[in-house]
Amino acid sequence: MTIRLRMEAKTRVLLFRGRIMSFYVYILASRRNGTLYIGQTLPRRALEHRDHVRPSFTERYGVTQLVHYETFETRDAARAGERAMKHWRRLWKLELIERFNPAWRDLYEDLEPTIR
């Protein structure tokens, strides 16, 4: 697995197998209005949370459903987005989920197979 950097217009772009990598901030939930978990990384990590690959908060509280995600071009932008969202009031997070995913469906299956 080779990941390399390419300079484009003074911006560092991560490439994986010749494709530009995106970074994500995501919200996992145990159920509608249940326990929430906010993470920032590549989509593979959301799958690891769902499948309880290692002991974690998500395993302890049954947080497995991907209910929201946002895409960022850089890791720094995703980190900033995650930090900001973690400081939001719970009500704001619930409103965000309700606005973009009112049925609280598990969005993992909606992701493109190339990013899963």
C-alpha cells in the first residue's frame, strides 16, 4: 500500500493508487437520538468501529450506525471540522443529522465501493 504526496498549486494532495484521497468527519450513532460518536479519518475507520475491530467507546456503547459524514480535501481541514463539531451542543448535532438524514439510515452502504 503506497501513499505518496504530490504538490498541486501549493497544496499538498495525498494520492493513493493514483487517486486523490479525501478525508472525512463522520457521526456514528447507537440509534435515533442515542449515543453519538464523532470521528475523523478515512472511511475504513468507520467500518472498524461498526465491526468492533478493537475495544473502544463505540463497542462499549453499541455505536455502529453511520448517520452523517462530510468530505474534506485535506487532513488538516478534516481535523479542524472534527474539533469544531465536537464542541457543538448535542442539539446542533441532532439537527445536522435530521437535516441531511431524517430517517437516520445507516449511510455506510451509500458510500462508493472505492472509498469503503
